[in-house]
Amino acid sequence: MWSALSTQHSALSTQHSALSTQHSALSTHHSALITHHSALITQHSTFGVWRLILVSLFLSFSTSLSLAATQIIQPITKWPVGVNGLLNSGQEVCNEYAKIWQTTHGTTAVYVNDDVIGTNYGRCLVSMVVYHPVVEQQFLQLRPAGGVYCPIGFRLKMFGKDATTSNTVPTIWSLGVYPLPDGRFMDIIKLVTQWGPTKFDDSHLYCEGEATSQRTLSLSTTPNQKDPRPAGTGGVSTYELIATVTENGNPLEGVAVTFGVDVMANTGGHDHHDASRPKGYVNGAVTANGVTDGLGEIKVTFAADQVAGTHVVAAFCNSCANTSVTANVNVKVPDLSPISPNTPRKADGTYLYSLTSVDHEHQGQSRYVGNQYYLTQEASNNLSNLIELLEIEGWGTVALNDASLFWGGLYDISYTDKYGVFHPSRWTTPHSEHRKGEEIDISFTRAGNPIRVAKQKQFYKKFCEDKKVKVPFSILHHYKSGPHFHIRLVDANRCGKTPN
Amino acid sequence: MKTIQKSLLFIATFCYANFMYAQDSAVYNASRGTWSLYYQDAETKQWVNKEYVQQNAIAPQVQSSVRWTGKAFQYNYTVRNQRLAKQAIDLFRVWGIPLIYSVPNMPPITADFKADSENWWQQRWAQSSAKREFENNTVKAPKGWSAGLRTDEEANQTSFVFTPGLKDSDPSGINPGDTLRGFRVDRTELPGVTTAKMTGATDEPWGLDALPETPYWEQKVDEIQDLDYLTVPVLAPIIVVPSPYNGAELAKRIKTHMASWLKLGLITQDTLDRLNRSFDSLIAAQTYNNIAGTREAVREILQEAYSHHRGLDHNKNEEDDDEHDAVPINSKAPATVPINRVAARTLSFDLMYLLTRAYVGR
């Protein structure tokens, strides 16, 4: 009896040992996957351009793994919507949380990554340093659209634990996960902040499960297309994308696919962002729907708005293993380069020109390597001729103001109106041009080069007639926000006539 | 009723075809020298009534002279604005010169603008410096004015541009009744004739900039700008002396340049035909180093040139008498005299140069 029991025990022990080994291997595998996922997401946050490629790589990796392992890891299908638009990562969830906390509590005590809100580098560190006695006030719920979604057949996991078990995550997060009618799981995130710092990133929150379908959605672009230009800058402002659904590698007809568009914050040279930022359209609307054809494809046309920037076109397919895929579309005026911040000195030691824009919302890396001094080559050439001529005139240092943004498009500077009211940059003029890298403003008053109003007509005529450039440019004179010349550096033909 | 409908349809079709609104208008007031412009502002969409003052209410006279300094030919211009003028002259631009100059020691631009814009800018400044040095040695302006050398590669044209300076102490132009000397160009080319564009100072020279960019207004702007300046014939460095020297080739170049005077209204077809025949003789004589033939051909040409201008001979080819200062011409109309006096002086100067070199044999 004992012998039999012993034998059975031994067998059970062996089995247990084998299971432990298997469990250990799976855990290691799981851990590696999370690390891999984390690295991918970090890169994604830093290099948005590579987002599609990285996610695609990850997805293909996951799919291939699914043949060998039962449980696979999926990225979060959809992140919550915050007050400033769709969030893209756990990091942004944290940022959103920090902002809301700051707004509701009127304190700057919430820090992200030990830096002030708005500058973070891929990981989110939420720490409370202000005493607050009421626990509930440290509680934040992003809802109702604040849920994160997992595909059909996947469960939301946090720190390796099933997120359906509330409060199992030690002292940091609690989760409530709710099944949706279509079979997916949606989570309402509750962030409970405890004393002391807590790290959180996308490796801590993920979807794990068993793929119920080998149906795959992909999104590609029609080959040989140029980046679409911002609307109103001439040229082509549209871009074609193709969503493809396959099942076990074969095209699948009749599958419903939905498309949507968002625009990445702080792209296109705009260092400001809000929910009212204009973005492009798919098939003329905010969203588009359709079903795949015999090739398993459905095409949509992206149309750019006036504002440049990286747009994210997303395709959704609920019946696919990967319910959504995205592609980035860069809306830009091509081939713009910045005016050199390294100004030559003249014989008298003064600078030939200076960059004097006071626009604080498009400064890029710094005021002098800003996003607001971009021009085409032809315009740069003509500008250099003009600066040269001003030097001959003994005009002092030439004060260069706004040109075009990093990727062109609408230049929405802030300004103070005639009543003294400040208008921040909100995706509107007063810069009516400055969109194609072909115009620049020159200030009379900055950099110590005043010019009398009585002399402005000479200034105007001098450059019209003596521009010494191949293509004439004209100088349009206006006073909207202080005396300055708005200079069209190319293609202006009303600058005096040259018969011969 | 049908007639009215047809008329309306015609007007609508006409307006559409020309992208104009029925309200658009540009009316010229000859007595005031102004245009009354009525148009819809492209930005504000408001209808605007604006007056544009023509920049041609000047009365210029230009004396151009040329002399050999031992290194180059020095061209000097004296500009007078007669008392009857209503505007000050604020532009004197000698244009219509073929693109015959190249800036010496011009550093190349090798950097790619898209990939390495920083280097591109630095190389651009190096070029700019070389060009400026060349310009400073070539074109000089009187005190209070500035001089520029403009090149238009596409049009194959060079201009010498003189405008008032931008300092507070600088003048706003040459006022009616005033004369200004000191516009100067130093070059190695022999003189030819071209026209100088001259305009008057107005309060808003940019007055045409805001007009809508429609076919209607493009045409109107073209029409307005055609009347917006005066042209005066002047001597200018145009004829490149062959190197090594070749008298026949120089004669061919003078003949070729002379043909361009027809378009500028500086010579009549009859006179040109006669002079061409004499030039053919000159070219043949120079080809064979025939001094007697060269002298005879030059004599024929100068006789024709001088015969139409009282008091003109080779003593006046460098500098003419004050009373013969050039006045504005209509460079779009046929010549009203057989050959313009400045053109005759040009022939005199260039052919005396050719004859001198023929005599000295080099």
C-alpha cells in the first residue's frame, strides 16, 4: 500500500516537478515577453514614426508564438480617452491622471518622472508628496470611455495578475473588468495613489489570452505616394491606405472594417496641443466604414487639414485576432530646412542677422533652433540675397521673425489684439501665409534696426528692383502686430515690371 | 425678354471666363495720373475702393559718358529731374544688359540643402561675400544712394540698380529741378546702348500687391505697370572685346548689338539696313587686315550716324554737350528719328576704338 502510494507519490512528484519546470519556463517566457513589450512601447513613445512597424513586429511575433504556447500577450487594443483626446499608452494615462489631479487639487505636487508635467521619457512615475487626508480624493476614475480594451479571447492582466480580482495588485491599482457584448473585455481603470513613488508603464498592463481567430488585419499605404501636403499649400493633400483582412494567410471578403483618424500631439512643429486641434479625414469624414472586397482589401483616402503633423490612421476589425492596426501619415510640406542659427559676423563685429521670433509655442528645441524658421531652398537663397542687400545698406543686424513651421501648414501664432487681449495659439491665423516655406517677416524694431515709416517705400522699391535674384519676390507691407515687412520670397510677380 | 436673358447669360459667361466680379473696376484718371481700383479684398472679403498713384510723374534727363581709365571703361551717369516733374526720381536702373559677367573666385556650394542645411548656409554666405566684393568694385552710387548689381539668369539679363539709401539722412530721391552726378560703373566692355528704367517716389509703391490674383486683375496690373515707369537711353558696358583681340569679330559683335536697337525704338529699319551693309564691308576689311577698307567703312558708318544729329562728331562720343541729355523714349514704339543720338555716340566710340587698334596693329 505504502509502496503503491509511494510509487504514485513519486510519479506525482515527477509530474509536479515537470509542471514546475514548465511553469518556470512559461514564467520566464512571459517575463521576456513583457520586457519585449515594454521595450517596444518605450520605443513607440519616443519614435512615433516607427510605431506601426514595431507593433506589427510584435504582433507577428505574438502570432507565431501562439502556435507553440496557449497563452499569448497582446498590446492593449484601445486606451482611454482623456480630456485632451485619445490616449496612446499607459504613460499618457499617467500624464492625464497627473494633469487632472493638478487641476482638481490646484497643486503642483504631482510630478511625472521627477520632472514637471508634460516632459516625460517613456516611464511614468506618479508620486504624491502632499499630504491629503481623504483617501477618496486620491482616487481617480477615467470614464466612461476611460476603459482599456482587450481583444476577444484575451484577459486584462496587471503585474501578472488577473485584473478581474479587484485589489489584488498590491496597494497601487485596483481594476474592474467588465465583459462586453461582443466578447471583448473592457477595464475601468482606477488609480489609487498611495504614499511613496510607484512606477507604472505598459509592461505592467497587457492583454493575455488565447486567440480565438487567426483572422488578421493589416494596414498599408499605396506605394509611391508622397506625403500629403497640408490643405491650402498646393499640391496633393490626400493619401491612400489599404486595410487587408486575411484568414490563415488567405484574403477574406466581406469583413467589416472601421477607420478613424487622430493626430499626434506636438508634431508638425506645434509645441502645443488640445482637443480642438484640426486633423485629417478618412473618406471625407471623421470615421469611415466598409467591408473587404475579394482581395480582402478596403481602401480609404486620407485628406489632410491645414495643420501639419503626424496623423494616426487606425483600422478596426472586431472579428480579427488583432482588432486594430494603425499607420502613420505625415502631413507636411516637403524639403523645408531651417535658417542657420549660426549667424556670420560682419566686419564691425555685429551679426549679419538674428532670429528674433517671440513665438513661444513653436520653438522646438530652443528659440534659436526653433520650429518657426523653415524655408525652401529657393526661398533661403533669396533670403540670403536680401540679407546681403540689407548689409550693403548699412541696416544693422537683420531681425528675422517667423518664417514657416517645421513641416509648413497653418502657422497659428499667438498674438495680442488692438484691445490688449492675448490670444494663444489655437489653430487659427493671424499668419495668413507662412505655410509653404516661402515667406518671412522682418521686424523693424527688433535687433536695433529701426527704419522710419517714410523710408519704407524706399525699402520696398529697393528690394523689388534690386533683388538680384532669379525669381522676383515682392514685399508686402503690413502692420498687424507691429511694424514689419512680410516678405514673399518666391513666385510673387507684382514687384515692378521687367519688360525685355 | 429673350434678349435680356441672352444678355445676362453673356455677361455671366464673360465674368466667369475672366474670373471677375461685375463690380471689379480699374479706371485711369489721366489728369491726376491715378488709377481708381475697386476690388474685393482676398482676406477680409470686403469691397475696397483704392487709389493707386502712377510712378511716372517725373521728367528725367540723363547724360551718360564713357572714358578709358587705363584699366577699364568708366561709365558715368548724371541724372536730372526737370522742374515740371511732380515726383522725385527714386529709381535709376540700367537694364537690358546681357549676362556677360561672372563673379571671379566664386566659391561653390557643395552642401545639400535638405541633408545639410547648416553647411549650405555657410557656403551661401561665402558666395555672398565674393559677390559683394565684385559688386563693390563694379558699381558705385552717389552719396546717400546705394548701388546694386542684379543678375537674372533666366532672362539672361544684368541690371545696375541705383536707389536712395535707407538711413534717415539719406535723400528720398532726386527732387524736381535737381541734378545728381556720381552714378558709376567700371567694366571692361565697350559701350552699347540700353535703356534705364526710372520711377517717381509715391507714398504706396506696394499699392498693387493686394489686388486679387484673378485673370482680370493680372491683366489690369500688367496694363498699369506698363505705364508705371519711364525709360531713357543710356550708354552701358555691353560689347565684349574679343580676347585675343580680333577686329572682324569685334565688328560682328557691334553689328549684332546694333540690331537690338530696332526693338528699343533707337533706330529705323532703313538706317539699320544701310549701316548693316557698311558693317559687312567693315567685317570683310578687318578679316583681311585691310586698313584702307576699314577706314572707309568706318567713315561711311559714322557719316550716317552723325548726319542725323547736329554738332555730333567723334569728339562728343565720350561726353556730349549738356543740351543733348537723353530724354525718355517710348521703347515699345518704332523710332521717331533715324538713329538715336546715344546710339550714334556708341557707334562712334566703338568704331574709333576699332580703328585705333587697326592702326596700331594689335
